[in-house]
Amino acid sequence: RGMAMLLRGARVHAWLMGREALIPEDIHAVFHEIIAHRLTFNSMYEMRRTALARELTGNIVRMVAVP
């Protein structure tokens, strides 16, 4: 389900940018918003949830090679 939502969000982003085909930047643009709420943190980190999720998802996007 998560992957389907990620692709749907990326398609919408591509459409908003005036394109019919997806490019990696479309996935990057929506990755945090789609994935961040699915992350679970230890209760001691919940106060920093937003910053930690942004850092984690940003690192994932940077580390995964674009095909």
C-alpha cells in the first residue's frame, strides 16, 4: 500500500509539473510526506519526530541510486 501511495503522489507531482512521465525527482518530491508518517520512533525521540523523520528520509533519498 505504501508503494502505491508513493507512486500515486509522484504521478500527481509529475502532472503538476506538466509532465506525463515520471522522473526520479517526482518520487523525491513526495517521498518524505508519503513515508514519514509510517515511521515509528522510540518514545524518547517523539518530541523530535519531525526533524528526525526529515533527516532519515532525506538520507534515504540521497543514498538510493537512481536507475
